[in-house]
Amino acid sequence: MPEQSFFETEALLTLLNAASSRLGISASDLQNITDEISDQDATRLNGELVEILKLLPSTAIEMEEELPPPGIDQSRLSFRIWRQTNSDRQPNKMLFIRVKDAAPTVGIGLVGLVLALATLSPSAITSGMSTVKGVYDNFVKLKSPEDDDAMSIYDALLKCAATITVETEQPSVSGVKAAELADFGGPSGDRAAKALKRLKDLSLAEVAAWGDSGGDLAHPDNLWRLRA
Amino acid sequence: MSRARAFIGRIFAKIIRSAKAVPGKEPSAEPLRLNEIKWQRNSLGLSQRSGTVYGSYSHRYLSVSAVSMGEIESEQQLEELLAESQGASLLDLAMRHTVIFHEYRHFHDCFGTSAGIFSFLNYVQCLEAFLDVCRRLREEGVEFRFPFGEWIQQRDCPAYVKEFYRQLAFGTFYRLIFDGTCELPPQRGEDGESWRDFLIRFGPESIHIPAFPLTFGVQDPGEPEGLSPVVHWVPLGFNVLIEGNAQALQRRLLVSSFSEAADRELEIAQTLHVSHHPIDEKLDHLDITSNIVEPYRITDLLLSKYLRKYHEKLEKFPRRWITHLTDLALMASPMESFGEKSRSMPPGGRFVQMIELTKWPDSAEDSPQFPSGFSRDDLIAIRDSIRDCGGPEEITGQSVFSPVEYIARYVRQHIIAPILDLRIQYGNEIFSDFDLYLSKFSEFPTAPMVTIGAKTRASGDTPPEFFNWWTRFVMIGEVAEQIWSGRRIICCPRAYPTVEGIAGFDFAAEPGCETNLAAKICGTWDKKRTQALPDCYFGFLMKGLFGRSDTPRE
């Protein structure tokens, strides 16, 4: 993943692009998803992702203040929210962000995509900075190589949710079986069950509907979904 | 070119000397607020009413845009249009159908008067001087440092860079006065003057600018009948003058193609200077009302107030009096070449000077004796001087200079000179007599870039290669503006479009700008960037100006 550089109002779009690129989600599908995000949710998510970026070490990220970009393209998600001047009619400055190390950025992008998809569901509206920070804090606990399967199945859950959202024009809330996640690049069999359990322990995924009377995380008919 | 400017200066010095001058008022020295007025950013004239933008014109980029274009050829067609508009106001419909003439009038005033012609050529010279600085730095192996304004304060910054910056800073200041886009401090209460002369200082330099006291009523909810007056001093500059002309033309068309009622509706809409914001100590009403200052009727209001005050029998006067005075002023105020010390009076000063030099009659039925304009021989001399450059088709190079040179030659040969030919053929009245102007409208050169709705299109007689050069010219101009304004991060003008129509062009090889931008792999350039820009003109320009587009900093 090459260096990413963007204005703070573009954080959401840039990070979602980075995440989509990793997951193989097409640009047009991503566009369909972002088109559905309300201005209010886009503004909030963008701001929260910038706050997460600020927490990254200086070895991974550089930020500097700059005048806002000269043009405003109203059709772009990133500029729904920016005021060009302050109350003294001086130009507002904004952060220009350069991410050197891609790994944490993609992580933030993945979390951003989870939350972006969650905002499309009326029953799963996220609530503020604590959610984004909480999800990200749990996400970064995944370490390679021991959590490779968990990372892989997280990607698969995300890709599956994005696909369902694009195909049905509805957010995915019902969940999918572990076996189906193999089609989206996730591990299969016992490895999938262990990976999903790891995600559940970290509150990154949850069982939407149990395959039996409940409690058996390894049951093949469990329906899993991302937790936001 | 400078020959033509000096020539114009001499002619007008002669005219002014021969006329009886009215004693000037003592100018007020006022601090200049160096932020441009909102409605005139970057010399883009917006035609708007009650928040609806109907069209715009960019002088630098030869670009006319309008929400729609149409001509009403019969009463039946008008009735059909009104029926189709389903409840839209008559004025809205009329504005949509006449706005293209408003914007085209800007194009003609901008390339058919000395003020507009030399303002454009000054801009081109400024761009060329900047490109020359960049070329010299590259040749000498000196790194361009950002932000520009901080670099020139450092000891090791080359003297020629500092000199360019000094010229740029003064040129920018002078342009604010020339265009009338500086902001003067508002005041509470009324002012009975037709205009006031302000003295604006910039370092050791100072320039006079007249301003019109536009009075607003601020409504007090506690006293529904009472309005507190607030005066906004609207600087008289190039923009207000050309807006006055375009507005006058549009109103003429409203009457001839629609109705007196549509014209009256527009006049009322633009005369209603009342702020309905509730009075609140936390709100600054001076600022609130400044947002509703419009440039369209300033010359009309100013002349009306002047005549009411000094020639009370001339309560009503023909519209051509204003357009005549405006044309005289615009022809008498050429901008100096870039880097040259300003000697001539800016357009606003010339406008009030022309008012004072005119011998006004006792009745509106009689004609005023206006100061003389350019003779046919004068115009021929200016036209020949403008034509004194090669043709644009001779430009074949691929350097960063080429687009600027091409556009300058194209404008001189195919826009300015043909418009001056019309002045020579039909007389200066072609710019002030709307009947004559409209009858010869089709003989004027067309604007090369026209955007109607969201669609940018070539005008019929523009050669296809023009657009390649134009897109690059716009790219260079917008990038230079960013550098001059002190940015560290340079934004690609295609990614962050500020110019009408530019988003429809592709500056990159396959897969093209849209795909690259959607993937967020481009859009900005700065010295620390390590990710290569795509194969595109923005990357080429950054490499051409600063020596590289994709190599990391040591």
C-alpha cells in the first residue's frame, strides 16, 4: 500500500478507499455505499477517524496545517462539511495528513467501513467517538501471525456485509454462516470457528442468531455479523 | 503592447487637460481590509439574485457560463415557456433566458476596452514572469521553497525571486483597487455623498479609490416601523462597472423580450436593501448586511444620486448615459504592464472623473457633452499594436511556457483585435448604444469556452487545439495562484475544480482523471510526497516547475 496523503475532510473517503482496495471492493460499489451515508453520519465518522489518526505515532503519520483546498466540489462527500472561513472571515485552516505506514491506516479504514455500513442500519446507529475508538482499540489487538485467521475472517465478514448492502441496497443485519465466509476469502472449518470466537472475545463480531438453543459458538448454523 | 498603453495614457492626459476639472474632495484615508468581497472572488462575475446563481464569467479563463440559454422569438413562445415553467416566477424565467447576454457582455467589455484588455495581458505577463523565475531556479539548481511568502524573507532566497514577489504583492494590491474588490469599513448612519474618495496605502504606495455609499435598513423587531441605516462603501472598480453594463443590457432585454413587469420586479428585488435579521448584540449587522451587497446597480445608483444632488431636473435619464460614461472610463484606464509602477487612474476613479467632466444638460431630452473618446485613428493604432505578435498556431513547443504564450496570442489575434475592429468600423457607440450593440452582436467573436447547464462546449469557430492549450493554461494559472497565496500543499485544479468546465477534461493518460481521483491516488503535490503522481499534466507541471514530481525528499 503506497503512502496516503489527504486533507482532513477527506479522511473517511481515503480510508474507505484503502480498505476497499484491500478487500477487493470495486470503486463503484464503494461509491454506492458512501452515497447512502447521511451527511450527519459522514461528518461524525470523518471526525472520529481523524481523531484516531491523531493517536498514531509520528513514525507512521505526519500532520500539518494548511489552507483548505481552493475548490469545493459539492458532489464529493468530503466537502459536505467544511466551512471556508471563520467568524473573522479569515480562511479556516485544516489538517493535511500523510500516512507513511499503511498497516494502521488500513486498520482504521476497515473499522471505518464497518461503521460506515453500520450507519446504514437504523437499528445499529453508532454513538460517538467512544464507539470508533473502542472498535479500533480492539481491532489493533489482533496480531500477526497468531491472529491471521481472525484478521482474514474479519475482512471476509466486512466484504460480505458490503456485498449484501450493494446487492440488496439494504444494510446486512441478519448475519452469515461461517461456511459462507470462505467464499469471501475467510478460513474454513475449525479455523473459521476459532477465528470467529477470537473476534467475539474482542467484541469485533457477534452472533446474530444461534444455530441451536444457544451458547455453542462453534455451531455451523450460527449467523455471524460484525459488531459496531 | 506597452506602446499601446502609453498611447492611451497620452490621449487621455490630453482629454483630461482640455476639460474643466471639478475640484476634488479631500480623500478619506481608510484602512483596507485585504479580503476580497465575497461576490467578486477571483474576478469571477456571478449573476445572481436572491441566492440563485444564473451565470458567471471568468476573465482570466475566457469562460462564459449560464444555467440555460434561449431566445424568445414570439409572444406565443413566451406563453408556452411560462406554461412549462409551472408556477416559476416570470422574473426567474426571464433571468434564465437573458443571462447568457449578461455574461457575454462581460466578455465583450473585458476584451473590448483598455481596462479589460490590459488587465488580462498584465495577468499573462505575471504568469510568464513567474514561470521565468521557476526556469531560472531550475537552471541554477536552486530549490523552490514553500510557502513562497516565507521563503522570500530568508537571506539565501535569490534577489530575482524577491523582486518577483515584491512586484506580485504590489500587483495584487493594485488589482484589488483596479477591480474594486477591496473591502472598505462600513458605518452606521446614512451618507449624503454620491461617492467618497478613499486613500488606500500599501507600504510606501497609495492609491485613491472612490466608493459609493450603499445604504441598508436594518430592521428592529421591537420597532417594526423603524429601520436603522447602515452604509456599505462599495468600491468603484472594474467589476462594478462591467456589472453595471451587463445589468443594463439584461434589463433592456427583459423589457424587449418579456415585459416591463419583469424588469420592474428585478429592479425592486435589487433595491430592497433591508436586513431582516433580528437585532441581537451578538450579531454584527454590518457584517450581515455586507453579505447582501450586490454590484449590479451601483453605477446606476451613483449617477442617479449625483444628478439628483447637482442637477435636480435630470431625475430620469436614458440608460445610455451610464453605458457611455462606463465605456469612456473603461477605455481610459489601461492597467500597467506587470512590474511597472502604476501611473494611470483605475477604472472607478475614471468613472467619477468622467461624471465630473461631463457638461450636463438642463433636461433629460437634451444630450450631455461627454468627454471625447478615442478617435478612429487612435483605435487603429491600438489594434495594430495588439496584433503585433505572431499567430497562436506558430506555438508548437511543449514547455510550461507554451500554453501561456498560445493563449496570449490567441486572445490578441482572435478576440481583442476583432472587437477593436468593430469599434473602428461602427464607432465607440457600439459599446454604449444597445440597439447598435445588439444589431451587431453576431459579429463579435464568440467566447471560446461556454458552459450551459453542466455542459461545456466549444464555440463554433474555435480551433480544436485551443482546448488542449486552454486546459494547460488553466492548470498553470491555478497552480501559480496557490503558490502565490502561500500554500505548501499544491492541489490539482482538476481534482479541486475552481474553474467552470475544467472537470470535463482529462489531464491523465489511461485510466484517466476520474478513475485516479476516485481511487485517491492523486490530487495533491508537495515536496514531501513520495507516492508518484499518475502520468498526467499536473505531474508534468510539477516536474517542470520544481524539478520533480515523484522523488522523495532526501
